Amino acid sequence: MEEKIALVTGASRGIGSQIAKTLAKKNIFVVVNYSGSKEKAEQTAEEIINAGGKAVVYGCDISDFYATEDMVKEIVKQYGRLDILINNAGITKDNLIMRMSEADFDRVIEVNLKGAFNTIHAAARQMIRQKSGKIVNIASVSGVLGNAGQANYAAAKAGIIGLTKTIAREFAGRNIQVNAVAPGFIETDMTEKLSDTIREQATQQIPMKKFGHPEDVAEVQKYVMEDCYSTNVTYEYKAAMIDVEKNMIGFVAYGENTKYYIFSYDESGFKCLFEREMTGYGNVRGLYAGEYFYLVSGNTVEKYELNGFKKVDDIVL
């Protein structure tokens, strides 16, 4: 079996770095992409190598269409294939819309949205030639719910979800799976820049009153990579719904494939508990309260005990 090759953009730190390390543990050769943080990218690659994995670093600003094309061509030339593309690279330039400059709006769109287009466009030809491939785009709940002060970022991440849905349809017949992961607030260098006021407002939206960690998102991404069948699904990860000690529910995944999935999460990773047909697109939500998990679908609420995920009640609204 040929060694699998993965390109992780924005992999010098935070979520991207953790995803790169997680892939390497699966004996996948990782290309650690960076734009402005060469030293941290090299540190990520060094940690992978020291742990017995394989990695190289490659500097490229993915907002540059032709530079991105050259990067992918070089990867294929050197290693013969490209099996996995993780579009993680992203920046923030937050401000209220009336104070946001055109340059700040444009730059976030260029990196966070156009950058994903550039890498997919560059990787598509090789994946089609191989008749296989996996693409995971890192979106955000900001792109689902919106977030004051992040018009540029939320617009880019909403665009990522739309891009994922479209590319998934285009590539489905070619054995290329395309999915998105939409994290909530995660402890990274990016969120460290948030003001105390914004952090407090964000924390209040999370039932567990704390941000998630890059390792959590990497675990979600690992599950997506191991699932050979899903495509056109947005895995909406919410830090509020994670509690490893209680084997708590991790997230709800849904997409235009008309199914939704419920997962448990423990120290061994994610496990799909069940999947069901959806009665209407996008109407499934999971809620955590006390010792119970509530699955809301249409006008029906299913109540589960967290301990063993045992169903205890059906509620019709």
C-alpha cells in the first residue's frame, strides 16, 4: 500500500499543528504548510519526526493562486500523490462593521475563503487522476451563527461551508470525499488576541463556560478522515458538548445527504452511536443540560442519560 500524503495548511500552530500531529500518528506523511511562522512550522515537523512520524515544511501564502498551484505541483512531483487536503489556514482582523477597513475585510476573505478555493483547485486534478482523495475544510460556528465584530471572518467561514457543499457534489462521483468541521471557540493564538469582554461574551454562550482545545478538533477531523462514506457534511463541533470524563456526546453532524449522526467521545476518540434520516434539512440540534443530553429534531425531543447514553424519554413539543 502506498504511503498516504497529506497537506495541512496553516499547520505551524494551533488547530493546524495538532491536526498535522494527529495525522502523522496514523502513519500519514504530512506536509506542514505555513505562511509567516517558519520556526513554529519546523517545530511541529520536528515533534512529528521525534514521535516516529514523517513530515516536511513548505512555506506558501495560500491566498496566492499561482504560488499555491506551484506548491501542490511540487508535492506531487516529490511524493507522487496527494491523498488528503486539510484547509485550516485562517486569520482574523476583527472589528465592528462601521470600523472595519476594506483592506481588513478583503484580506480575511482572501486567506480564509479564497485560500481554500486555491488549494482545492490545485489538488483536484491529482485527486481525480488517483480516483481518490479526502478534503476537510475547517469552518467555524461563526459561519453558522454569525458573531458581532467578525463580519469578514463569519462571511469567509460561511463561504467555506457553501464551498464544501458544492465541491462535494462535484467530486462525489470521483471517490473524493469533501467535508467541513465547524469548531466553536478554541484556545489558540488567534483566540488569545480576543479582548476580555469578547472572551467573556463568548464564554457565556457555552454551557460548560470554557473554550475547547485544538486536540478536540483534531479528534473530530480524525474521525472524518476515517469515515470512508460521508461527504457534503458539516461536522458542527461545540466545545460546550464535550466532557471526556462522562463519555459525553461530542457533536452532531448533518448535511444535505439527509442524514444526521450522533457520536460519543471518550479517551479512545469518537464513536458513531447511530445515524438517522433527517425529516428536514438543518433542523437537528444537540443540547447539553446537567446529566442529560437532548436531541432536538423538528417538534420532537429525545432525552438521554449521559452515563451510557441511555434513552429515558421522548417529548413532543
